[in-house]
Amino acid sequence: MKLKIWSITALVVAITALYLTTASLSAKAQLPSRPPVTAEAATTGLPTVQTAPEIDPTPSPTPTPTPLPPRKHTYNKCHVAGSEIAMTFDDGPHPKLTPMLLDMLKERGIKATFFLVGKNAADYPEIVHRIVAEGHEVANHSWSHPQLTKLGPDALNKEIAQTNEAIHQATGIQTTIMRPPYGATNAAITKRLNDEFGLAVIMWSVDPLDWKIRNSAHVTKYITENTTPGAIILSHDIHPTTVEAMPAVLDTLTAKGYKFVTVSELIALDLPEPVQPTAKTTPAKTRK
């Protein structure tokens, strides 16, 4: 009888143990998996939970480039942030004076712009080639130096097209700027030069009248005293007195801190003119 009771008791204990073991395994299966142990945890003995980096669903905006100022139809000078100026020489090339001037510029590492008369460029292509080879700029100054305002459409076309071709034959370059002889132009001609030929019209802000006053001291004094940043300086490399003045002109302006660039380089630096603040007017008081 006792043996039977003991057997029943043992069976109950076994069934209870089996139930508890099964329940424990089921509960463990429902627990979340343990995070992996990092190298830091292995060193310090402290568990470190690795979390995935948060991803911002909003894409980063693409920066908008700052727009460049629009190219103008005509330039007298430029508004620059630095001390850049442009020396320009008209009416060449001259067979003797232009090479002399190029030697002066080369010695000083100065770049200039030469507005060439087309027939002269055709006569002396080797000088035109040298101008470009030494880093200067060449530009259109008409074929025979007439007043453009006195020409008909066909004659104007011939003056510009023949000069462009002479420059291209000597250098392989298509010029993008033009100076009307005597500065003679009008809105219609300027628009045509812009639209049909792709030429910006270049005037000047400093004019020593070197074609009229053939005096080197005058040329030097006028240019050095009237030049400001962004200036376009007019002169002529067909007059001996102008070429003789250039060493003093170039050295004085360099000593003043000016940097010489070509006209196209100056245009690339042109900034919008600063807006001048408008003066506030105070209303007049009414007399009582």
C-alpha cells in the first residue's frame, strides 16, 4: 500500500517538473534577442547596445549658384571690387611703334587690349600674331576708321566683317568686342553690333587726347591723375609721343597699386553698381 502511494507521488512530481520546464522554454522564446556585444563592451565589461543611425527622409537642398551679372551692350568703365584697370591702344598695328610698345609691356608683365584697324591688321599680320602670343587682347576698330554713324547698312557690315576676318586670319581668334572710331555710334548701331556680330561696344573713361596733344608729359600726367579702379584708358599706339609716355604711365600706375587686365577680363569682373540710398524728405511744417 505504501509503495503504491509513493509511486503516485513520484509521478505527480515528474509531471509537475515537466510542465514547469515546458513553460520556461516557451517564455524564453518570447523574449527579444540580446543585442550583440561590441568591442567597447568586451573591453569595459559593460554592455553597449548598437543602434542604427537615424536617416533624415528630407533630401539636402542643392545650393543655387550665384548668377553672374548680365553682359551689357556697351561699357565706358567697370565697377570692380579690386584695383583692376584696362589699358587700350587704338588704330594699330604700327610697323615700328607697336613692337616697341609690346617690348615695354612684356618687360613689365602687363597685358593690354589693342583695337585694330582692319587694313593695318591685314598689312602686318605678324604683329597681330605677336600681340596675341604675348597674352594681349585684340579687338575690332573697323576696317578703314570711318564714322559708323555716316555709313549705310552694307558699308557698316563690310567694315566690321572684313576686320573680323583679318584678325581671324592672323590669330585664329573671333573677337567679341569693338570700339567705334571716334566713339561715333548710336542705339541702332550698338544694337546691330551686339545682335548681328556678337560684339560688345567698348568706349572709355580716361581720354588724354593723345591724338591731338602730341606731348608725352601731358599724356603721362593726364592718365596717371585721372585713372580710378575699373577705368578703361584710351590711347593710340600710332603716335610716337604716346608710346614714349608709356613707361612713366605704366610704372606710375603700378606704383599706385593698379592691376592691368584686358578689357574682356575687366568685363568679367564687372559688378552691379551699388544702389545709392534715396534721401528721405521731411514734410514741411505747416504754419499755425
